[in-house]
Amino acid sequence: MTRHAPAAAPAWLTARPIAHRAYHDAKSGRMENTLSAVRAAIDHNFAIEVDLQLTADGAVVVFHDDTVDRLLQATGRVDAFTVAALKAAAFKAGNDHVPTLAELLETVAGKVPLVIELKSNWDGNRRLESAVVPILAAYEGPAVIMSFDPDSMQVMQWLLPTMPRGIVADRYTDLDDWGALSPRQRFSLRNLSAVPKVGASFVSYDLNGLPSFAPSKVRASGMPLITWTVRAPEQAAKARLYTDQITFEGFDPDKA
């Protein structure tokens, strides 16, 4: 397969704060990654970060966790539910249902930019990427894609080369999350070794891992560096020293 040159990172990526899983507030009934939180982000003119996963019947849905237990009145893995069963499960707050990618795009309709993370099981299965491509290819609004898994972005480099791609990374020290990866894999991911290979045009790095050599080198090269997850104004002040834009939740960065 032909390796495509990186699509340029859009200027909007660093122009406005990015609402983590949309502008959510469970106390107000706006759960993360729901259309209510998406509409709130649009109202505030924030870019929106969301997560994509695949259901048992191959639908692309907007949901972060591997399991539904934390957010829904149900239990089990997301990929064990059909899209109909997932939509029938109520959130623990608010009146939303789990949206599909198509519903997300219809709601946003280009009003604000989207930063779309593809979740990976790290098993080489690329069904999610294959399902996402025709939906995103038809979308005319501003959007970028990213993943912790470089193999995901390498596949997207082949399947949707015109959409800018990014790598998400952290320090990979939490073995509850990353223990299945080898020390060599974690070292490579922490140091952003795959950025050139996948044609990444930006990096999203954990604020807790900043400052550090690899993301600083990326930024010094002129590649945009955004950070996650900024949860307070004082963290935003730190982020401004080392990055070009924040992915935030839990406060309004415009008011801060």
C-alpha cells in the first residue's frame, strides 16, 4: 500500500479549546459523549473531542469506556450490545441515548470542529476503521482523527488520507491500563516513535506527562501539540507553557 504524505493540521485545531467528550456536566444532565453535551459545546463555540467504538452489529457509536457500567443503567462490554440494545439502555443521568457517529455528525453539521478518537482493542482488528471511513468521507465539516494505537492511524492513512491524523499518548506507566503492552511497546509509544510512520500532523499528549522530551521535540518541529485532560484553570496555565491548545472538562476556559 502507498504511504500518503501527512494531511496538514488545520489552523482551527489550536484556535479554540476542545471540550473533552463534549461540554458535559452530569449534574446538569449532560452526560459525556451525548448529543446534549455536543449541543452545549456548539453553544459555547468549543471544538469537540469524542470517542468512537463499534457495536456487536457493526454500528459506529460515540462512547468512551470499553464497558457501559460506569455511565449506563446496564452492564457489559459495548461491543457485546447491538446498537438497538445500547440505545435502549438509559444513562444514569439525563435523557440522552448513546448516539451513533451519523447522529453526531448530523447534530454538529460543521458548526464547530471535531477531534475524533478511534478506540482500539490492540488486537489488530480494523473493523472500526473500515466502518468509520465511509461515514467520515461524506462529512463536509472540519474534523481530524486520532488514536493511541498507531496501527489504527496507519490504516486510516491508507483509507482516508485527506483527513488529518494524530497520535494520542501518555507516559504509559499505569499498568492497569497498559500492562498488556510490552515494555518496549510502551517506550515506543511514550516517545512518539510512530508519528512519522503514520503521517501524523498533530499529537495529543497527557498533561501529566508534560514537560518531557518527545512532545517538546514534536512541538519544536512545528507540529501542533494539544494536551488532555485539563480540569482546572491552574492546569490550563501549565498547559499554555508547553502546548498549543487544551482538551478540557469540568470548567469553562473562556471564563477562567
